[in-house]
Amino acid sequence: MDTSETENSGSALKARQLSKQVSSPEGVLTILDNVSLEVRQGESIAIVGASGAGKSTLLGLLAGLDVPSRGKIWLGDDEITALDEDGRAALRANNVGFVFQSFHLISSLTALENVMLPLELAGVEHAAEAARQALRTVGLEPRRRHYPHQLSGGEKQRVAIARAFVVEPEVLFADEPTGNLDKRTGETVIDLLFRMNRETRTTLVLVTHDLDLAARCDRVLYMDAGQIERETNGHNGGTESSPQEAAQ
Amino acid sequence: MKTDARTTVWLAVKLLARDWRAGELTVLVTALLVAVTALTGVAFLTDRVGQAVEMRAAESLAADLRLSSNQPIDPDYAGLAARSGLETARVTSMPSVVFSGEANTLAAVRAVTAGYPLRGYLKTSNRLLSDVTQTDEVPGPGEAWASTRLMARLGVDTGAALEVGGAQLTLTRVLDFRPDEGWSFVDLAPTLLINDADLESTQLIQPGSRVSHQLLFAGSRSAVDRLKPLLQEQLKDSENLRDIGDTSPQIRSSMDRSGRFLNLASLVSVLLAAVAVAMAARRYSHRHRDRIALMKCMGASQRLIFRSSLLQLLMLALAGGVIGAFFGYLSQWGLAWLMRDFIGQALPAPGLQPVVLGLVTALSIMGGFALPDLAQMGKTPPLRVLRQDLDPPPLRYGISWLAGVAAVLGLLLWIMRDTRLVLSIFAGASATFVALGAAGWLLVKSLRGFRGAAGIAWRYGLANLSRRGKESVAQIVAFGLGLMVLLLLSTVRTQLMDTWRQSLPENAPNQFLINIQPHEVDAMAAFLAERQIEAPAFVPLVRARMTAINGEDVTQMTFEDPQGERWARRDSNLSWTSTLQADNRVVGGEFWQPEFIGSEVSVEQDFGQELGLSLGDSVAFDIAGENVTATVTSFRTVEWDSFSPNFFMVFSPGVLEPFPATYITSLYVEESGRDAVLDLMRNFPSVTAIDLDAVLSQVRDVMDKAALAVQAVFIFTLLAGVTVLWAAVQATRDERRYESAMLRTFGASKKRVLGGAATEFVAIGLLAGLLASAGATLAGYLLATRLFELDYTVSVTLWLAGPLAGMLFVGVSGMAATWRVITHAPVSVLRTA
Ligand SMILES: Nc1ncnc2c1ncn2[C@@H]1O[C@H](COP(=O)(O)OP(=O)(O)OP(=O)(O)O)[C@@H](O)[C@H]1O
Ligand SMILES: [Mg+2]
């Protein structure tokens, strides 16, 4: 690993000049264009933008699920762009949690087993107790033996949140966690997400369409056509800054 | 993260257990179990049936080994046998006139020791024409048991006093059957069975008298195998050792056929089950892509995922292998129970071998048919969690199928050790697969034309069928294959079995007449015609001794096959003919034209192989001191179980005619026409009649029991066929559930959705059924003519049953699969994880 580049102590996540190009029938398509950003430890940021702006693409790169065409990414002190697929996976195992729009619970596993899965993958002992505790935190311990198809959308997402936090991740990535939920359920889920984020001092990267929701984060990044257009402070504040400032 | 071995194992075990509980593995495991059970069950059974048939064959020797000599047999042999843990019994036989008062007749007197027969049973009755029972006893000292024929000739019943040589004996029982009745030349006169203890008092053993001494051995197979070479080492020139391998080719021929049926049944089961495994594995891997992506997202490495998949597969294979072998073992007991009369004596308990076989089978099937899909599943990119359309790179079907084919082919070759059978069946199966695929594709294409024809349900159903083009073809092939096997089983099998049984018809010849002098042939033909006994063919027979092959002295030659050596040292029976007999088939070279005159010889295939003969070789014989040479111009196979006179070596006209020949023929004589045979023997005193009824009934028995076993084994094939159908329904179940729910959400009525699904399934069933009928007809024809050398008749039922069964079965099971979706609220389906 390149130690000369790890001058970013204190930042949980940092990206430099990220670009992503894909080949399509119409030729090479740039879906992410020279994006830089930095997220401090314990900070929450929201990425907002129109559909097709490149939000999920950026999230996938930051989480190491995909590789950029150009640019570098650090997760904590580790440069994930210098790692191979398995290296990135190992890094994710110890540092990263996910919450998705479509929940992604495994239908053949019960709620408890879904929460246990990341612990088991990490080889943690007493996975069942930890998972049960996590389910208790999201208020679903009595439903632990239920299968996903026996749970409502909001309940499923709460199980997913328990699953994300059970490994005590450094960074939590959430891609439209309320996209499939009605407004009230969405709010309950989001309250839970922020509460656990605060309690565990996790860094949160949240992709959403919902500007109200975005405003609850410390910072909001606005994306358009593969670029970060502008940035505001969250918590219903409103100081704008340029992406260049944000990256420094 | 810790990707140590423990994590991998732990993960694999847990995920597997959870999948099992959620019913994700049911089809896969069932298919695997069917394959393993079929294979191990048949392996067990062939072994046991083989042993049972051998035992039957042993009965015709009344022993496992039979040593005969015209000199008294060295008692050392019996000692040797006793030390090896074998039982022995002595039989001494000689012709003698038996007196009862004024009446007398020639009998074959057989003095036996206790224990005779060592294999099989004597059957006796207390009086003439009274009930016949099986017995373990032999006549006690002072007693004699006589065959019905002998008693008829003497005009006595039990209780009569008999005089045999110098001994006075009491006739105590009617001897209705002895297992070694056979047709050896000593046994032409009716039998009188006496106790060995009385032998001396008969004073029949005199220098120069024609006495045959025999020592019978029986015991465990391993003991027999140990003793045989020891005996062979010490054998004197006058002594001759026979084992069950030398017994009637008729029984062996029946055994071969049943062995082929059994192998065929298990082979087809394994192939079918492998197809079901492949289909189930595909579905499993499709359903688990999300899970793999998610696990990667949570930090599972490619290696961890691959290893845990591999481990799961291994565990499944291991469990499938062991449990399947256990089922195979159980089913084999069931089969053995079915055949309890036939197997009779207890057989050695089966060893661990079938478990090994089961494991190897499970591993090859899983490795060949499930591994490629599971390995591919592991390559699902983690980004799939964000982009649902991201699939693993497409599987190279060529490679994956090659793996499966290689695995199963290797396995079958290893088990069956019959390259020709395995390869030809395999080629047939592959051709069937391709043909079904091509035909299915054409049918699906041609359906497009019918779309406008009727109502919405019809249109929706057919539209679905052609939209899912590839899947529809796959389903038609799977259904077609399953149905085809079922049809083949239900119709063609019975046909084949019947034809097989008919190859030994009710009126198969049961009397052999030998020693007919050339000048008697015409008179005898007239005699038989007069009594309405079907005028038979008289076949000439010349005794000869082989002297040279290709000019090389046979006494100096070494033969690869020990049997060949025996043939070369023995007197041969030669015959000649201008035309090939109906029960013979030329398999190499060319048979001469009817008008041909020259020195050619046609050789029975196995016999030729044992002697190491090839086409163009010259064989020389010594006939009555003269040398005769002929060229091998063709090889034949012979249906030994037709019971017509047949010869290993048949010459063309123009060689053997000058030599002294006798003629032989075979007749079918009804039970009531037995006096005609006696009449015949009175008119032609030099002619010898040999009664084949005993051998015939033995062969019939073997056939019946083997047929029963084969039918039982076909149950596995049936199960495998059903599994394929099941896997095919399961394969598109998720998609269908989802679609029906969507349609209903958009406002389609239950009836309409049901109608659409019904149309689609019934159409698939119809197409699959048509293909199945065609396939079954073709397969039945090929099997009958090529493999079993039987005639085949096309069946109309089969052509009706295929499409009907297809529509019904596929329609019903397809409807059952979608029924719940349609009757339940659509929302329960649309609610995904
Ligand atoms: N592998 C790919 N090949 C081609 N185009 C791609 C690929 N990945 C992403 N895109 C395109 O890049 C653009 C950005 O996609 P992305 O999924 O990041 O959008 P998004 O901002 O998350 O949109 P939404 O709010 O609808 O989820 C889209 O136009 C998408 O079609
Ligand atoms: Mg998106």
C-alpha cells in the first residue's frame, strides 16, 4: 500500500478525481466525471440528484463494489483502488455496512439468520447472540424466526439495518433506503438509521431523492450528469460551497 | 477477515442446512438419490442375480465343481476339498439291467452318497402319479428310487422288489426329478438311484464294465475358486473337471440378455437423473445470485464463496452417495424378496462396495452436472446489489456439458465395463437429446402461425410459449425425454420382454434324437410325418479332432484363452450345410451361396475368439485318420436358447460328405405323445433320444425370474423420468408465479390466467408427447433389433399414449404449480425479499 498517500488522517472516506467510463453501442460513455470528495470520521453525507445522475455508480465505487476508470479512493487508511477484488472484499468485511432500496434479504433465511450472515462471513463467534441483540435494537427480536416474505417492507428494511450495523462498520452506505417505503414507514426507518448512526459514531453515505431526508445529514452533495455540481451543509442549514473546497 | 478453513466449513454447513430447510435442494437431492439408488440397487442385484443364476447353473451340475473319470477317483481329492471347507458327494453310475420278477430293462444305475445333490434338490413321490415333493434325502441302504420311465418299463409301483446285479433292493420312491438330468450321453437309460453303501453288493463294478465315477464339490465361492486350480494341477488324463462355466449355453445366453436389460435400465436412470440434477442446479444457481452478490458485498472473497460452494456440493454428494447406497441396499432386499423362490438359498451378504460405488456416482454426477453452474454462480459481481441486471459471465455450455458427459461416461464405463453397450446407448441418448431439441425448436417456431386462431387465453399461452423460446424447447426436451422413457417402459418393455420369452416358445424342441444313421433318415421322416410330429431338419454330424491352425500343430500352440485350449484338445462335432440356419446370424465375413461347393468353414463367434481364429485362417482336422483343411470365411452368432441343433463349426458342402456321419434332429413332442418317442426308439433301436424338458424348464425359470428383476429395476428408470419432469416444472416456476401475479394485478380474471397457463402447458405436453412417441418407437426399434436381436412391431397405443399422457401430465403438474399463485392474492407473490 502506498503510505505516501495516507496523509488523510481523520477522514473516513476520500476520493480523488474519480471517473467511470463504460462502453455502450453508441461508443464510450462517461457516467462519472472527475469526482472528488472527502468524508470525515462520524460525518454523514447525502448524495442527491436526478435519476441517472450517477449516484449509485459513485456509491458502488466508494464501497469498492466496482473499480473506477481513473482516480483513487481511500477507505480509512487503505487505498481500495490499489486492491484486487478479494482485497476489497476483505476490507468491506471489516469496515463497511450496506442498506439497499430493495432490502436484499435472503428469502431462504429467517430474519435472525439474515442478520447473522455478515458475522458468520467474518468468522465471528457467538454470531447468534450478537444478531439477536441487533434485532432487539431495531425492535424486531420477536420476529426473528420469520422469513422475509412474512415481513412488511418497513420491517424488512429494519432487519437490513440491523444486519448493516451488527458488524459495527466504519462506514455505512445506504442507497435510497426509503425508496420502496411509504412516507411514514420511511421516516421510522430513517429515524432508526440516524439514531444508530449517532450511537455507533458510524460514517454515513446516503443516496436519496428525498431532499428533506438529505437535509438531515451533515452535508449534501448534488450530482448531475456524473459530476458533483454543488454542496450544502445539512441540518437544514444552507451554506453552499464548491466541490473543490469540499475535497480539501 | 478470517477466511480460515473453519469459517468456510461452518458457512457451507449452515447455508446448506438452511437451503435444505427452505426446500431449495429438494429436486437436486431427489435426482441425485434416484441416480445413486438405481445404480447401486442394480449393482447389488446384478451381483445377486448373477449368483442366483450361477447357482441354478450349478444345479445342473448338482455341484459347483464336478470331477468325472472312468477310473475310481483318488480319495485324496475329497480330503483336499474337506481341508478347503468344501462339501463333497460321490456319484458312481453304470448301465445295468434291472429285474423285477420276470420284467427287466436297461437302467442307468447311480449310486450316491448322502448329500447328493450338493446343489438343487431331488423331487420324489411316494407312488406313481401322486404328489411330488422336494427332498434332502437319498435312498437309504437297501432302498432304490426309480424314474417313472423305468417303473413304466418294468410295470411296477413303489414297494416292488428289485434285483440289481447281485443286490436285492426295495423300490421305495418314485424319482421324479434330479437336477443333473441334463443331457450327457451316459444318462440315456432311465435312472435308478441307490445308496453308495449298496454299490459293493451289486457287484457291478468289474474290470471292463462302463463305470463313470464322479466327485461333486460345493462350497463358498472363494473356497471353490481356491480349490479349482489345486484340482486342475493334479488332474490325470482320464479325469475331467467341469464347473458352472461349462454348463448349458442356453442358460448363459438368457443370463446375458437379462444382464443387458438390467444394465440398460440403470444406465438410462443415471442419464435421466443427471439431466434432472443439471436442471435443478441451474435453477438453484439462478436463485442464489443475489445471495452471492450480497455475501461479496459483505466482504466474502471469491475464494471463500467458491470453496464453500464446492464444500456444499461435496457434502451433498457425500450424503447423496451414502443415503442412495443405503436405499439401493434396501431396494435390493425388496428385489431379493420378489425373487425369493428363485434365489432360494441365502446369499453372501453384500459388502461395502456399493457404498463406494454410490459415492463415486454421486461425485461424478454432481461434479459433472452441478459444479459448472455453481462455480459460475460464484462469479456474480458484487455490484449486482445495486444493479439487478448484472449476472455472472454466461456459462460456456460446451464446456459444462462436456464436463458432465465426461463424468457420466467415465462412471458408466467403470461400472459396466462394456464399452460397446455404454457407447452405443450414450450415442443414442445424445442423438435423442439433439433430435428432441431440434424437433422441439421447429415445433415452437411453427406454433407462431396458430396464434391468431382463437381466444385470448389461447393467444396468451402460445405467445408465452414462443416468447420463452429457449426455455420452452428445454422443457419440451426434458418432458419429452421423461415421457419417452415412461412410454418405452410401459409399452416397449413389455413388448421386448414378451418377444424375449417367445424366443423360447411353448413348443420349443424338447427331444433331441442323435445317432441317426444316414440310411434311417428317410424312414424316420416318414415315421414322424405319420404321427403328425413336425418334420424336422436332419443335421449331419461328423466327429473330428482339430490338428492345426494355419499349419501350426494345435498341440504345440499356446492359447490366450484357457477355454480355447480345451476346445483344441477335445473331439469336435462338425456339420455342413448349404444355407444358414434361421437362428444363426453372420457377424463377420460372408456366408457361402447355396450352390457353393468348396472347403470353407463358418465359425461361431465366441468359439472363434476363444481359439484366436480370424477370417482367412485355415483349420485342419483329423477325421477317421484323414486330414481335412478348410478356410474360415465367416463368423456367426447362434441363438443357443432356440434349442435347435447348432454347431460351433459348420462346413460348406463339398468337404465332409465322404466321411461317416450320423444325423441329429430336435422335435417338440407333447406330454401326451410320449409313447410316440418310445415307439420310435423301438423302430430305430440305434437312435438315442434325449429328453430336454428339464433343461427347458430351467431356462424358462431363469427367464421368468430375470424378467421380474428387470421389471423391478425399471421402477428406478421410471422414478428418474418423473424427476426430470418435476425438475422441468420447477425450472420455470418462479417466473410463472411472478407473471401470473402481474397479470392478475393488471386485472386479468383468474379464469383467463388459468386458461393461458393451461394452453401453454398443454401445448408443451402435446409437443413433448409427440416427440416422446416418436423417440420411444425409434428407441424400441433400435433396442429390439440391435441390442437384443429380437423382432419389433410398431404399436398404435404408444402413439396415442404419448401425446395424451403429455397433455395430461404436463398440463396437470403445470397447473398445480401455478394454481396456488392464481388462487392466492397476487400481492403475496409480488412481495419479494
Ligand atoms: N455498466 C453500465 N453500462 C452502461 N450504462 C451504465 C452502466 N452503469 C451505469 N450506467 C448508466 O450511468 C448512468 C448513471 O447510473 P446510476 O445508476 O449511477 O444512476 P442513479 O443516479 O443511481 O439513478 P437512479 O436515481 O435512477 O437510481 C445511467 O444513465 C445508467 O444508465
Ligand atoms: Mg441509483
